Amino acid sequence: MKKSISVVLMMMTLALAGYGQTITRGGLTQGFEHRPAIQRDSGHTIRPDLKTPISITSAASGYPEIAPGSYAIVSAPINRIGNGWAQTTQLDGVSVEIDGTACLLFQLWKDGGSIIAPENLKTGGTLNVLVTTPEGRYHGKVRVHEVAPGIVRGWRAGSFQTWPVGLYRTGITVHDIPSPITEQPIPPTRGERKTIVKVLAAGFRRAHSVEVFVDAQLVPLIGVFPFFLPGQEEVAFELPEWLWGEDRLVEVKIVADGQSANPFWLRLPSASDANQQ
């Protein structure tokens, strides 16, 4: 009889201790207070689902859409600093997944990081994003397209050793263009001396057609070439001789499969400067 009473008292104690708590598949809710759902990662560490909104944008254009295999930026409270150089999918307890597929991590910083999107992503819609950190898991979404062209920065170039030998007949000093607006005049082609502009880009690799417009005029495309860093390409085009005219700032727009990348601007010198080139 004493044993039965002890069992009943123990059950009542457990029931009272659990009053106001509800065990759910997602986690523990106490009373009416909201608690994040508890999840386990592959290392069996319990990590809560956090409510802070996150986003992924093209690292080139800044637009909220990316292409498979492209360079992208994650905005999330990662609170870590490190370099993975696109050689790992986990760094200091941080990982990023798109549609359940792990991304290569390039760099991490306090408010986010840079990644290389998986090559096998479904295109033409919106996919789920999961960012896992030691503090918890963040959820978001991103639009993925077959082509999502974006421009990082450009170079003016002549001969460049990593490009096909014989592509250019004369050499021109390579100029890095560090901002979207380049004020230093770049002379167009003159005679045998060609002027080629190279632009660092992302989201072009699956494009079937690429067109370049300078001052709203179609100019010759040299080609789209892989860059030495993953997730990026170089788009090269000529500044033809007929662009000589007045000293002016011109818009450059590159279109891939009908989609325009973010534009940038170059300054062209006046025709009176042609004889000095």
C-alpha cells in the first residue's frame, strides 16, 4: 500500500512540474511564452531556429537574385570572421545551405559572408536558405535564375598573359577600374592599336548570348572567360574606333539572355586627343 501511494505522489509531482509546458515536435513551449523550435544538426548539437530575417544577393550586382555556381553575399548575424576561400562548406561552426545543398564559404564577417552557390540548384523560382551558426539557425529565401548577370568592376587591357595567345596585336597597360564610374579617359581603338575593356562579373556562365552596349550602341564582344576565383567570370569587349567624339561619360550596359546587368560608366576622350594616343 505504501508503495502504491509513493508511485501516485511521484506521478502527481511530475504532472505539477510539467504544468504549463507543452512538448511539441519542434521543441518546448512553456505556458504562453514563445520559444524557438529546437533542431539538431549533423553534429548532434541542439540549435534553435531564430527569427532574424536574412537575405542572399548577387555579390556582383547586389540584386536579390543569383545563378547556380555564382558568387553571392549572405546577410545574417554570423558574428564570425574568417576565410574559407571556397574550399569548405563549414567554417567556425557556420554553414549555408540553399535548397538543402551546402554552399562553399568564401569569407565570413560579423553581419554575413560571401559564398559560392551550388552548381546544381533548381532555376526559375524561389528556394529556401538555411544559415547555421553556433548560436542558432536562420531561415530565408532567394530567387535563382539560370542567368543572373552582375558586374563587379572592369579593367582596360591589351595583352594579358592568362588570355589566349595572339588575341591582341598590340599591348596596352592594364588598368583596374575600382568604381562604377571611371573618370580617367579610356581612348577607343585607333588603327592597329585596339582597346579592350575587361569587366569582372558573375552570373554569366550559362548565358547563350551576351551583348555589350556603350553609349547605347552595340560594340564587339570579345568573349566571356573564367576568372581565377570561383563563381566569377570576365566579360571582354572592344571600344571601337567609331566611339571617338566629344569628351564624355558613357554608360556601359551588358545584357545576357535578355537580362541587363547593373550598368557602369566610362569616360571617353575627345577626338582632338586622338593624335596624342
